[in-house]
Amino acid sequence: MKLSHVYIMTNKNHTVLYTGVTSNLLRRVYQHKTKFYKGFSSRYNCNQLAYYKEFTNIKEAIAYEKKLKAGNRARKENLINEMNPEWKDLSDGWVFDIE
């Protein structure tokens, strides 16, 4: 079974939120941390994983991502506060053995 994730990245001051969807959360978080792609998340230093949700169906994940992106910041903050009230980097301690 192939899993997909919707996730929210933030910067160290939590002033910016980036919402995305991926079929490989480990690799995608690594790409954010290393600024692999030049764009919004690299420009605003979104390198901390604040929230994620797992899906077994990519279409459901994409629909959820669109719903989050269409919503306001307060809704995203509420999701983060439910899962991660201290806004810690949820990827701390992950081993990024990416090639």
C-alpha cells in the first residue's frame, strides 16, 4: 500500500506556513531542509515540519491539500496546535539517508 502525506512546513519564527502533498514525506522534508528546489519554501526558510496527515489514497490527499490551501491561516494553526502544540520540528531525529 502506497501512502501519501499532506504536510505543513514552517520557518523558525512560525511566521510562514507552506502546505504540500507528497508520496514520500522523508524525501520531501529533506528537500525542504536542503532547499533542493528554489521557490516559496526555500525563499522563506520553511524547513521545519509542523504538521502532517497520512492518506492511503493520493486523490484524497490532494483533495485535502486543496482544502487546506483554500482555507485561512487560523485553520492551519488549529491543526498544528492539535497535533503539535509546542510547534516542534516533527522531523527532529529523522535519519535522512537520501540518494
